[in-house]
Amino acid sequence: MYDSNGDLSDVSHGESSSDSSVSFVATSHRVFHHLCAPKASTYRAILQIFVSAKERFEIALRASEVVARLAAQPVPLPDFADETDVIACLDSLCEWGNLNATRDVVSSRTLEEYLHPKYLYQLTQAGDMTERALGFFEEGLHRPGELSASALRDIADTLEELIGLLTSSDLDEPKAARALGDLASRFDTLVARAQMFVGGLQRELDRPVAEESAFLALKEELLNYLERFVRELVQATYRISQSLYALDQTGVKPLLSAAVQAELADVLAPTTALRTHALEKWQAR
């Protein structure tokens, strides 16, 4: 599992680029394996400890520190035993690519400890992205759908901001890129929340109602809610349609170029293929 330098050899292979895209996808998706593995609750608790540590700017943790923080949790884990079990879980997470392990040479005080070192563990890039994705999933799963009037106003405001940036003598590319990103995000959120709202409403209407008064109260509340949204929709539609017409006349190529430039600003020597891919992604949005 560990190479001659004390690092996890499987992890290094998982983090390197693959000659085969299929092989790369299969390897990168292993970070989700812990969700259906035995002791899944322990794996999730361990990874949450690393997420919390990263938020406090703790780069790496020792196994003993993970054990102490697991033991301090208010609800004990059913399959948590001792440091040996935790180390086994940490090693598995390293094999799947969630964590990376490096030799803890700093804490070695004797020759024996140096020859048989302990390890420091930290989230890999794939592990960090996995936790972000799961957090986003959990948040979206528990948030109810809605018809967002505020999103309509934000979209109208952002479109007018983009027109102002395009018609200025000198395009502020960073501001244009942020505005375009906000616009795409608000559109996606508006559509997703509306679809969730419609699905939830259908389930609510299909559910048997014990009392007629409760059904009538729900119906009245729904009609008032829809009336408010439609009123906002009518007001926003004119602004949005006018802005879209103006953008169509002006052209959005400078905005797309600014978005691509901002997205690749921190990439070392971006290739033409990478720029083309980023541009196509923004055009599709």
C-alpha cells in the first residue's frame, strides 16, 4: 500500500492523469465508494472531520487526532472501536482517492519511530470536490421548491448590467465575467426550483386530504402564491425581453471571451483545446 518513500502508491496512481479517459473516470469515481461500503457512517464521520479541519486551515491530521475528534462527537458511532479501526478506514479512504497520506517525520523522536513512521492524512482534490458535491446534494435535497420572484428580478438586473458593460467604452472583463456567471447561475436555480415546486405540488395534490377545510385552505394559499409570482413575472418579462433583444443586437462574444479568460486566469499555460472547451461550455449555457 505504501511505497519506499512512505506515500500511498495507489493514491499517487489515482491522482495522476490517465492514458485512457474510461480508466480515469473509473478511478476518479472511486471517491464515492465509501458511501455504499461497510462502515459507511464511520467513513462519512471521518471525512466530515477533515472538511471541518480544512475550514479551520488545518492542512493535515494524524490518526490519533481523528480518533480524538470522533470520540468527542455527541452521538457515538456504532462501528467505531479504536485507533486501529480508524487507521484501517483512513487507509481505505486513501485507496479510494479521498485522502492522501504522507510520512509524519516531524513527530519521529527515535530510530524505531523513524523506521516505522506514522502518517499525516489530508483531503485530496478529488476528495474535497466529493465533499462539496455531497454537501450541494444534501442542501438541494432538503430545500423545498419555489417560484422565485427574487430570481426574476436578479436576472433582469444582471441583464441590464451586462448591457451597460457592453456599451461602455472599455469593457470591464472581470466584472462582465462575474455578471455572466451570476446570470447563468440564477437561470439554472430558477428552473431547478420551479421544477421541484411543480413536482412537490403534484404530490401534495395527489395526497388524500382528511378534511375539506384543509384542502380549501391549501388551495387559497396556493392561489395567492401563484398570483404574486405571476405579477412579478409580468413585470420582469418586459425588462428581460428588452435586455435580450439589446444583447442580440450588440452581440455577446466579448462577454463569452471575458468569461473564458476569467475561468482560465489561474491555469498555467492553458492550451487551445482547453480554451475551446471552456468557450463551448459557456456557449451551451
